[in-house]
Amino acid sequence: MSKRDELIAKYAADLKEKCGVDADMDLLTKVTIGCGPSIYNADSSTVSSSDESELETVKNNFLIKKLGLSASDDLGGGIASVMNQYGQSNRNKYRAVVYYLLTKHFGKESVY
């Protein structure tokens, strides 16, 4: 099993245990691949829900650039909803899981 496959399995388990979501493995795999090499770096593989600049990066680089949403689509509300679903107390919020949940939240599965 490759390192990426191990991470995808870990993300699927995180979705099930922490979010109560059965992952669409095909979509999760595509989202994980879309994250690129950031998933292998301890710092960039997670999203800090308490860091405003981090959330701005998620909004600008993922929601607007990747998913093609506009700033008028209540992006902050979507991010807050996903962070609550993941659980504010969870210290490690994996980037691929957050992006997967955001993709589902905004109904943008077709991008992948």
C-alpha cells in the first residue's frame, strides 16, 4: 500500500469517526490527489480552524480558485459549518478531509 493510499484510508476513518460521514472513496481520493504534496508535510496537511489567515487561504485558494465559487456564496458560513461538523475540539483537522467536506457542502463534486 502506498503512502497516499494509507493517508486516504486514515482520512476515510476520520470522516467516519469524527464527522459521522461515510466517505465517497472516489471523491476522497480525487480531493486528496488535488491537495498535492501538502498531505505529506506535518504542518500543511492540517487546517487550523482558529487561525484566521489559514481560513482565508482555504477560502481563496480552494473555494474560489479550485471550486469556482464566488465571494457572495457565504464561504465563511460554509467553512464554519464544516469546522463544526469536524468538531472544534479535534486538534488535527486534515486538509483533505476539510476540502472533501467543503466540496460536499457546496455540492461541487463535479469539479473533480
